[in-house]
Amino acid sequence: MAEITRHDIRNKLTMLSGYLELLNDHPPEPSIQMFMAKLKDAVKMIEANIEFTKLYQDLGVCCPGLAECG
């Protein structure tokens, strides 16, 4: 379930990143550029949080030292 949720969030972040890149093709006023930079930073932070949850999703499910668990 968590993997599906992460995938859905990543899809929305990809869409948001795409729209932010499209806005770069039409640079807004300098005051708006600051907000765009903050939005891009937020996207990066959310992506890092998602990666963190992926790394620790199975923590404690497998015995330490096992290459695979099933």
C-alpha cells in the first residue's frame, strides 16, 4: 500500500516539476521567481522524504544480514 501511495505522490510531483519547468520558458517577474524557487525546493524535499520512507519501509521485517527475505 505504501508503495502505491509513494508512486501516486511521485506522479503528482513529476507533474508539478513539469509545470515549474514550463514556467521557466516564460520567466515571470522577479518577485514571482522567488516563489518558484521555493516551490522547486519543496518538491525536492518531498522527493527526499518519499525516498526516506522507501528505504525504511521494510525495517524490522527482515532479519539483519539476510540478502533476501520472503
